[in-house]
Amino acid sequence: MALDDLKSALPDYAKDLKLNLGSVIGNSDLPRQQLWGTVLACAIAARSPKVLAELEPEAKANLSPEAYTAAKAAAAVMAMNNVFYRTRHLLSDPEYGTLRAGLRMNVIGNPGVDKTDFELWSLAVSAINGCGQCLDSHEQVLRKAGVDRETVQEAFKIAAVVQAVGTVLDAEATLAGAQDGAVSAAV
């Protein structure tokens, strides 16, 4: 199981991440599609090759082809939107907020899956990418659709843990490569 492989790859100093990874994915109360769509979208957004390679096959096995594509689409469109809307929000000139975005985001209106699931995945990706405006927007849509705060929080807990696991594993791979290079240079 990929989840066990990821947990075993984490170093001892990241024991909390091992426990949290098992908890947020292995013991989640989210319905299967919401869970695995969130996991896949977050694995893509985390930009960690190891995390994506380990979690993608399990996500694909747990999602319909439409949900699998929609989760990837959520990661894709939010990669663009999070940069755009975060930048617009951070600029001190409020006039940028009055300008037409002019970016295609058709998938948000017709994601091919339940809109609530897509919104949840978009919120989780926005948490990883740090866009407060997108977080607020998606949270409001979810709450208006009757999604409770616990479900919303479950999505950004998954985002936090997947991102942290990717950060640690990528750092360890980089450090191991640097050590291998130092050993080669010394020989």
C-alpha cells in the first residue's frame, strides 16, 4: 500500500507526520470520492514527485475516471487561480480587483463531478498554495451547499499533511544527494 510506503519513507524526526498521514487518509470520515479526490489534488499541488508517485495509483483505483480527471483539473485550475487572486489581493492598489480576470476557468462551472466535491478539492489546493481569497470563496460555496465545518477542515488537514510529507521527503532526497556528492568528491 502506498500510504504505508510513504509513512516508512519518513525519517524518525517526522514521526508526527507518519501518524497524521495515517490518520487523515487512513481514518478519514470523508466519503471515498471526496477523500481520494482531495488526496490526488493535494499530491499534485504539493509538487513532490515521491508523494505524487505513491498516492496517485491508489487515488486512481478509488476514483471513477471522471472524478480522477476532475481532481487533476482542480489542481490545475487552482494552480493558476491561486497565483492570480493571491497577487491581486496582495497588491496595495485595489483597482486591480475591479479589472476583469480574463482567464478561462470553465471547469469550475462544469467539473464533471458533484460540484461540492470539486469545491472541496479546490479549497484544499488553495490551502497548499496559500490563497486566502480562494480559500474564502470556496469555503463560502461549500458552507452554502450545507457542508459542515468539520468536512471543510478535514480537506485542509489533508492538504497540510500531504504538503508536509512532500516537503520532508524532498528535503531528505536532496540531502542524501548532497551527501552522495560529497562522498564522491572525497573519493
